[in-house]
Amino acid sequence: MKAFLKKILLKVFGYGKYIQIYSFIKYRKPKVLRLDIAATCNAQCPMCPREHMEKSRLVGKMPLDQIKKILIDGKKFGFQTLKVYITSEPTVHPDFNFIMKFSKQLGYINHVSTNASLIPRALEGLKYVDNLQISVEGWDKESYEKFRYPLNFDKVYNNLKILNQNIDKKNQNRYIHLPMTKNTDLRKFLKLWGEFVNFIKVDYMQPANLFSKGIMKSEYNPKIKDEYYNFTRKEKDFACFDPFAEIVVAYDGKIMLCCLDFNAKYNLGNINDGFEEILNNRFRKTMKKQFYTQKLSTCRDCSMFYVPSKEVLQNTYFLINQINKEKISDAKLLFRYIQ
């Protein structure tokens, strides 16, 4: 019934208007709190926008007392899910283990994305994580260390063995989000990493995001530019519901438009204002109006709405189906795009 209703609404209103209606009905009050507990990352991935972010936003961490207050206040506000990642590595925070245990005790559904380089010291905290995304792109040592510079392949691979030994993946929604390039070997990737996760969600590697005066634009990183697929805009009628589905808090307390507003360009308030004030203040309402009319350049130029050609999508779809039939691993490849 829901699928049929969605089809009717899409046909009548178009994609953008449908998302507006959907976000207004479902996300009148956000249920997801995204918290950037640390601004630091121990990797320098060539496809990551960090190299184009303001230097002042690349270091620092949120104090533990402030995190505890945010989590307590957030639960009173009505948040159900906690995500502790944006462009940083959350396990670098010295209090990561305590934060995960504390949030779970408050009743949050914990989501974490990690590059797995610090698993031994973060192991206690990871036991309280419900959804764990492992970030790896390579299908062998050489390709891994190209994308995850300067991390060490052997160390990360051994860390994932330690994770498996201590936390059964059957008791955790553990997966890899794989942004593939033209050179990605899906068979080798599944064979290499499949034992550590329940599934691998296949997507396409997006160009790094270049910020110029706070405006996000697509850029092909010269280090791997020949490996990107060519992208075209998926929808003429742009809209998404991310700014309404969650409240995003940067490590310094600034409220971000969404997880792609890396430089916290939009003055949407500070966490010290309180969640009700953040949600209802005039600036946020203005943001919504601008968002719906596509005046926000960050939204209008968002790389999330660019995809490869229909031929590339179809070829990937059939390749994934074929590999899954080969039963290389008990983990399955899932494709982000519906054919």
C-alpha cells in the first residue's frame, strides 16, 4: 500500500514536492541526533572532502561533560538514534568507549562509522554499537593503502579479526559501504572482507567536495580522477529530507545543515540554545524555505544527486546479482540503486 501511494504521489507532484510532503509528515520532529564528537581523523583519503575544509575545523574534540549533557537533553527531546560520525574518525576520541556505553544506557540506537584502525582500543565501546559501518575501499593491500592513506592494510585486517573474535557480527548490524570506482574488483573485495560483515552496500565513489566561501561544488581529485565514473544529475526536481530527519551538531557545538555542511556555513544556532530553540528558531525556518526553493547552493550542488549513466547502473546491477549467485561469502552485495 505504501509503495502504491508513493508511486501516485510521485506521479502527481514530482520528486521534489513528494519529498517536501514526506519530510513534513514524517520529520516534524527529528528522531536522529548526529554528533561529531571529534573533528580529527587519522587518515587522509583522496576522495574525502577534509582536504578542502577550513583548517580550524580539522582538529578538536567535544568535551565529555558537554556530550553527556547533549545526550541526556536529546533523549528528553525525543531522539531515538545517535550517529557519531561526519567526516572524522570517532574512535580517536579518548572517551569513545564511555560515550557509547552511556548513550546505550540512555536508550539510544547507536550508529558508528569507523576506518577500523583503532579497534583494539575502541573494542569496549563497539560492544554497545547497534549499527557499525566499516570504511574500506581496497580489494588488496595496494589498492587499500591507496585509498586509505596512510593506514596500514595488515593492521586493519588484523583489527577486524579481533573485532570478529570479540563481537559476533550476527549480534550487530555490521556492514561496509563500498563506493566503487572503475577499477574496483567486487569479487576480490567480497572474498577479502566478507567474513567481517553481514553485507556490503555498493555505491559509486563521489568526487571530493571543494568548498569555496562555504559553497560545495563537485571536484575530481587528481590522485584518483581517472578511476571515477562520469556523473550526471539524477533528478531535475531536487529535494531531500536529511536536514529535517536529523539534527547535526559539530564538535564545537555549531548546528549544521546536514552531514555535508562540513564547514558549518549556515548559522542555524548552537547546541547551547537547546533543541527546541534550534528546531523552532527563525533562522531554521528560513533555511527550510530556502531549501525548498533550491536557493541553498550546498543543496543544489550536492553530489549525492549525481549518478553514473544508465548503462553503468545496469551493468553493476547484473554483476552484483551474478557474484551473489557464486556464493563467495556468507555476506551479500547490496546495490544502492533500484533497477
